[in-house]
Amino acid sequence: MTSLLFRKHSFTLLTSVAALLTGSATSAHAQSATDIQKDAALKQQATDTSALSRYYDRTADSNPLAISTYRRNYILPIAYDTNLPNQRQFNEVVAGSPDHNELKYQISLKVNLAEDMFGDNGDLFLAYTQYSLWQAYNKHSAPFRETNYEPELFLRFDNDTHLYGWTNTFNRVGLIHQSNGRGGDLSRSWNRLYVESILQRGPWTLSLMPWYRLPEPNMKDDNPDIEKYLGYGDFTVMYTTAQGHEISMLTRANPVKGRYSQQLDYAFPLFGRVRGYVQYYHGYGETLIDYNRRVNRIGLGFSFNPLVPGAAGGSFSEQTAEETTIGWNDHRNVFERLNDANPFALSSYRRNYILPLSYNSAPMNREHFDQLGSDASPDSTENKFQISLKAHLWSSPFGIDGDLYGAYTQTSWWQAYNRQASSLFRETNYEPTVFLSLNGKRTLWGWKNTHNDIGFVHQSNGRADELSRSWNRIFLESHFRNGNWHFKVRPWWRVPESRYDDDNPNIEHYLGYADATLGYSRNEQEVTWTLRGNPMQGTISHQIDYSFPMWHKIHGYLQYYNGYGESMVDYDQRINRIGIGLSFNPEFL
């Protein structure tokens, strides 16, 4: 029934948009039967759009490997600012000059925490948006110039109020914290309460988002004049074509101060879920470090989800998704195929989790911490979290029985409770990966080889000078299953670097040449043990994870790490860490 209803909504949406784009124009003042029918069709289309949004969310919630998108997820390998970034601020990162051209990317996800909190309406969501500017082409260690972290908690209310042909489909009420995780003079942060209303009329979508900044004591305010540049709200208008093209313009301003900012976006289908993406930003507030600096940036790259269902590039149906899974006898592959058909979800790669309490009993490196721009001592208790996603790029490349994926894993250690150090991020590791996943067919002693991945992974911490760490590896990862037991092993070969460019020449002495994970899953509970290290050097490391169901897709999560290589900056230091928090997907199925 749900599938039939959904296909009916999809057909109505697509035919309404097509009719609207190809139909002849009529007088705006004529009150004919045609006008009334057109107005009714627009209302129905907006209603269907909101129904589609809810359907995609529910589909992602029922898939253990799916992570719902929130804002746009994108990467811009070319992001050129005609105005050079601030030289003094850049020299706080590394000695040298900043480049005009950077790599810019954004991750934006949400998790449903509770449904229908107010009768049959009011869903509670936890969202996270992060965008980074990476001086990827800068010869000075290619550091990350700026990263903004934006956790958000909001209530979403469905609505169907009609006004002058527009339908108010959604309203959000929420709290946003935004910071750049820096210390000293580069620290920036603020907190806002907001209301956002989404209105739709045919292919048009409007977003009105006024906000109220929560006051801070003057001594703790890193950017007391930020409202003079960003104003008190965002206004976005979007047009979506029947072919899945999206054109939008975001405007924020403080007219009293005469400061205006615009972001123009154009996204269009390319292949699969990958979309071409062009972004133009002019004005203030592109990032927190640049909130009072005028930016004039043009970017070119790719996005991985549309913003409204009308740009999904076709309708999703359970029947179609199930047809793509015929012949697959591994549960993970089935869930991934179902997820690939959902344009508003990304697949998990490794585990996604947050550990609000993460305690390391081993001594923290004070020398490294001092170089982050703080005179305070590092806390042994941190907030640790990981984001790990993948996007399906190509099915059966060159006739191979497998799939090509792009993946991204990020792990961060945040000194959230260290107010003396401006609650800075002590370390973040970035790990983009490209791999070919091949279907396994053999069974040995009861263990079925479900799939094998061969790929390339780059891992770095985005720092400069003495804190810079990076390496590149080619790996082969094999997965096996025997009932509730799971096992994967990943040997790797490090791509050689010149002695001049190598930030960590002895990293294999501590992390070795492979890792292996053994797991047991039952009744949505999961225990895993990961082993890595170099036995010849006596540097063995262990990670033990335990997750258990709580509500919806939320699992309680315990993590214990003992050994080396937990992070790039600590690869040669022994860590003894226990953490407690939440996870959002299993490691195995």
C-alpha cells in the first residue's frame, strides 16, 4: 500500500511539473476554471513534495546502513576566491602565503530522534553540518585553512496551510551551535535559536529562516559584531525543473549596515546519485574566520543529494529497489542497493558515532597541544566522534562483477570541556577513499566470503609544520560471515614518499601492515575486536566496541582503545582510552 501510494505521489509530482513547464501562459488576473485547476494542481504538488520528503526519511530510518542528508553534501575541487585570504590569520596556521584556489566541501546529515512528539506531528532531529576550506594546492604542507562545525537540534512540523497559491509544507524550530574549533585569536563561535518555514508552489521553493543570537559575556565572545555582517536571518529561493536541475539563491544581510551576501547554486544530474555542482558566493560570512571579510568565490565540483524531491531525478519505489537486489544473497548488499535508490540518504562506510565522554588515562602530549595556540593544558576527557560515509559511483565498471565507491571517514578529538583552551579541536583525521567492491563467491569451513574491496586511501590531519601527518596506502579488504560471526582483514602497502615530504617515516613501526576485526552480532547488539600493530616492534593495539539498541536507529555505544595509532598526531604514543556515547549504524549486519 505504501509503495503504491508513493508511486502515485511520484507520478503526480513529475506530471504536474512537466505540465507546468510546458503549458501556455494565462493572464494573472483571469479567474477562469483553468486557473482554479492550475492552482489546485500546484497545491497538490506541494503536498506531494512534503509527502515524498517524509517517505524518503522513513525509508532511510528503516535502513540500518542509511544516513539521511540534511543540507547539501558536496565537494568543490576548484573553489577560487578573487580576494586573497587574510595573510596574518593564515600565518597562524603555517608560514607562507595562502592560495586563491582551495578545495571546499560540506557534509550535512540528520538523525531522527523521536517521532510525533505532539500528537501526530512534531519530529525531533539531531543534525550536523560541517564545511571546510582546504589549501590542497598550497606547497606549504597543504593545510586546512578553516573548518566550521555546526551541530543542531530541531523540531520539524508538517503543515499544509495554503496562501495565495503557496503551501507551507514544513516548519522547523531549533538551536544551532557553530564554531571553528580553534584556540586563541582564531577562535570563533556563536549560538542561535531559529524558526524556518518552507513554502512551495509548483517548481518553486522558498525558505524563510530568521534567527536570534543567544547572548554571551563580552569576555567570552569571539565575534561580538557578527550580526553586523550576517544580519538576523537567511532567505532562500529555489527553482527545480522536471529534469532534476536545481537553481537556488541564498541571501543574508544587515541592510542597516549596508552589508549583503548572496550564494548562487546550480546542481544538475550527471550519473547515478552524482550531480554536477556550481557555487558562487559573494559577501560576508562564508565561514566564521571570514565573517567580516568580503569573499568573492566561484566553485566547481560535485554534489551527492538534491535539496527537494522534485530534483531527485526520478521516482523511487520499493519494487524498483527490490529488482536491483535480485541475485544478491548478502544482507549488506541488499540494504546498500535499497539505499542507493534513495536520493536523500548516504550509505555508512565505517561506524558513525559520538562519544561525549572519552577519557584517556595515558599522558597527553603537552608539546603538541601548545602548538594549537593555547597556553592551557590538555584535558584527559574529550569528545570524540566519527563520520564515515560512502557514495555509489559506478555499477559493474568495465564489465567487472562489482561496484566503484567513493568514501570519506573523519575522526575528531574535541576538547569540549576545556574552556581555558577555548574548547578547541585537538586533532581531526581526514580519510578519503576510492575502492572497487567485488562480490565474493567462495565458502571455506563455513565462512562465506561476502565481498572484497581493493582501493586507495589517503589519511592526513590537515595540519602544517611539525604537526603535519599524512600517508597513502593501497589496500585489500576481505569480508567473511559465518552465522552471527563476522571477520574482515585488511592488509595494505604504503605508497612511498620522499624523505623530504614524509611527516611520519616510521609509522609502520607502530601501525604495521594490516588490521583485522572480529565481530559478533545478535538481537541488534554487536561486539567487535580490532587488532593492528607491528609484532616485530612489539607495538600491538586493540580496539573493543560494544553497541546495543536504544530507540529508532540510535544505539548505546562503548569503546575501548589501547595502543598506538588512534590518531595521526598520536601515532607513536600509547593511548589508553575508554569512551561512552551513541552510534548510528552497525559495523556488520
